[in-house]
Amino acid sequence: MEERLRWDGFYMSHRFYLVNLRYVKELESTKVILQNGEEVFLSRRKYSDLKDKYMEYKFGEANQ
């Protein structure tokens, strides 16, 4: 299920958090800051992967 959600613009940032990449404002090594100011915990080992996926999502969205 996690793989399918990744391609739909979502990312599992931690065991309990699913992030809609459309609403990401900023990425930090331990958290994701959303456009509404909410902060979502980010597993440190997932930071690099999320950063890559977020860039793919943003550049893919711009090309549509």
C-alpha cells in the first residue's frame, strides 16, 4: 500500500504519519512542515528518500 500511495503524491514519513506532498512547505531532518504550519515527525533514515520523492513530485507536477 505504501508504494501505491507514493505515486499518488503521498509519503509515509513515519510509522504513524502519511504526508500529502502537495501541502509540504519545508523539509527538515526530523520533521516535515506543512503549509498550514503543522509539523509532522519524520524518521531520520527516511529524510533522504523523502527529499528525493518530494523533488520528483514537484518537478513532475510542474511538467503536467
